[in-house]
Amino acid sequence: MTSPYAQQGFRVGFDWGPVGAAAVPGNLVAVVDVLSFTTAVTVAVDLGLDVYPYRWRDETAVAYAEQHGAVLAVGRSQKQGITLSPVSIRQAQGVRRLVLPSPNGSTISQQLSDSGSTVLAVSLRNRSAAADWAAQRLVDDPSLTVVAVAAGERWADGSLRLAVEDLWGAGGFLAALVDRGVGPLSPEARAAAAAYRDVAGELPTLLHECAGGRELAEYGFAEDVVIAAEVDGSGSVPVLGDVAFRSASPSAGGG
């Protein structure tokens, strides 16, 4: 029997975190982690980098980076090198491949990579470009479905924190799909799109004022929030191929 949580019967779905990603299957899945994994991916792909998602920054990540001839991102607290901070990626020189660990967006992307879904990295920066790309795939194949997964954050006890910036990022992508005639949306997807439309005229101010934006500013990364708030500032559509996110060409189908 089909799970009641699968949002079956709708062409467009939405859910939260790794459990939601597993519960709501889609042929195209947009992973949204605005502060900061998917924003960082769009910045990197804008610059021509290949981005390898990885769950944790540990010894296995070091070996994985070496295997692919890539630079391993270091922790945000380190003063030198590339980190999950989009600012550090824009300042990088001579880098072509980047392993980018993240406990939320990167972990979900890796989880989905073996599921058979085509995985997109979506943020506020590329919500319209990603919707253009996805809408064309859906026109080409009427059997396809699309799901947006808001990554969320973690509380100290490990439980999922529903990060409003990811709701807005996913909702922005979903609202753009609606504007392109894609549907029907599940009730969950409609709620996310409505959440974006409610605040669209007040971004980027609200992104700075939400808990995630205040947290990054408190840690000295306010400029990362500025980059995350570049709504529709990127035309890149990072698609996860075998192991890395690379920019999809406008006419190409899945990475």
C-alpha cells in the first residue's frame, strides 16, 4: 500500500530533511540548503567548479578528495582555505574540483544520489533558472515528477530544526514552477510556495533577520547571508552526476 506521506497523485511535492527526501519520491529532486550548502554550490558552479558533496569532514573525506584530485573544504572557523562559506569560494583561485562536506544539504544530496532521482542544488540565487530547467524536462516527459526538499538544520540534540530560509528557498523554486504552468502541487508544496510569495517583497531583509541569518552574522559571516539573498542572481543549475554537481546545459537532461 502506498504511504500516505508520499504525496502520490501530485506532480510537485515538498518535504523536509533526509527522512522527507526518502518519504516523497520524485524523478527530479531539488535539495535546498540556503545557509549555506546549496548557495555555496551555486557560487562554485558559477565559477566553473565541480562540487563533490560529502557527509562529514573527517579522514575519509581527506581520502575521498585525494581520490578525485579535489580540494577538501575546511571548517568555517579556519582562517585560510575554502570553507562552506560562499565568500571563501568566490575568493578561491586555481581550484577546479571541491569536496564540500555538510551535515544537511550535502548529506541529503548523497543520500539521493543512489536513488535514481536527478538531484538539483537549488537556492534563492538560482530558483528561477532551476525552475526553467525542470519545467522543460517536465514538458519533454509528462510522466516525470518533481520534489523540493528543504534541508533544515539540527538542534543540539540532533533533531531536525525547520529552517525558514530553506522553506523560502524551496517555496521560491516551487512558486517559479507554478508560474511556468507546472502542477498540480501537493498541499505541502502549495504551502511552501505560499510561504515564499508572502515574503518575496521583503527579501533580503528577512533573510538577515531570521534565526539562521542572525546566527551566521553572530559568527562573523554576515556576507554569506548577503550572497544567499542574491535572489535570481545565478543562471547556473547544478545537477548531481555520478559523484559531483556540475552545471547543466539548458538542453541537457540529467547530469
